[in-house]
Amino acid sequence: LLRSRAQAGDEILLLGPTGMSLCGLQILSGEVEISDEGLKNEMIQAHFKPPCWIDFVSVLQSFDIHSAMDVSDGLFFDLRKMARSSGVGFEVELSHLKPTESLRQVAQQTDQNPIDLMVMGAEDYGLLLALPKETSDKVENLHFPITRLGKFTKKKSEASEKWSFNAKDVKFNHRPFEHFEE
């Protein structure tokens, strides 16, 4: 599977939770403090040992998946990479993201927005999938943590990326992570 084969009309699915690795990194760097040792250890564990989705990947082989890629640089950046390499735009409804209870607690204790953590957090190693609607309906029933985020669209311009929350447009002003920045 390549990241460059998403098609207009494909559904966008996300496998796995996001945002927890970022919280673990924030704790390790001293950027935030969490008093609950169990919660702190869960976030640090998410940073050092993200889930492995090999069981899911083996099941995927029997489905019509157009495109897939890991979420290593964050949902915001990796979805944009998939869309750009496929020559498509996208529409995402962020209210479909459901933070884990642990992420919600950390966000509340550190005065952060859990959706921002989920969108911008990196190194969670979930999977982004592009697939036809009829296939996405079947994949969603596989008993894995899957979130339907939206759909890929025809690319009309560079502004063919639409992020919304409860149908209201959302704008992000973040620079991508640079692996080899000086």
C-alpha cells in the first residue's frame, strides 16, 4: 500500500488513538507535570512503546484499500502528505475524534485541548486509510479502534483542505516538524 493512491470520494479512516505520545514527551521534557503516577506512566509508555497494528494489517489484505500510511508526524501533517501525494483534497470533521479517558484527564490537568493533542501529536503510529465507502463500512466493524474522519475530495486548489469541528471551519497555524532542522 502506498500513500499516493487516495481517490476523491474515498473515506478517511484513522486506526488507533493519537495524542498520547505527545503527552508522554511533554512529561519527559518537563513541559507539563502530572501528579497521578499511573496516568503519567501510561503517557510515557505510549511515547516509548506505541501499539503495533500487525493483526489489523494482516486483516486489511482482504479489503479494497486504496492508500495507507502511518501517523508518525501527527495527523495534521500526515493526512496532508497523503492528500498531496495523491493529488486530492480532503474534508475532516474533528468532532469525530474521541480522546481516550486518559488523554482527556491529562489535557484537563495541563490546560490543553485534547483534540489539539490528537491532531498535532506525533509518534503515535496509528494508520491513516483511504478506501471506498462500502469498504470502510466493513472495516469499521472489525473491532479495532477505528475513527471515520471524513473524505478525500477533488483538489480544486491549494486550499482543498477543510478541517471543521461540529461543522465550523477550523484553521491551524503550525509549522511541520523538521527532522533535521538546525
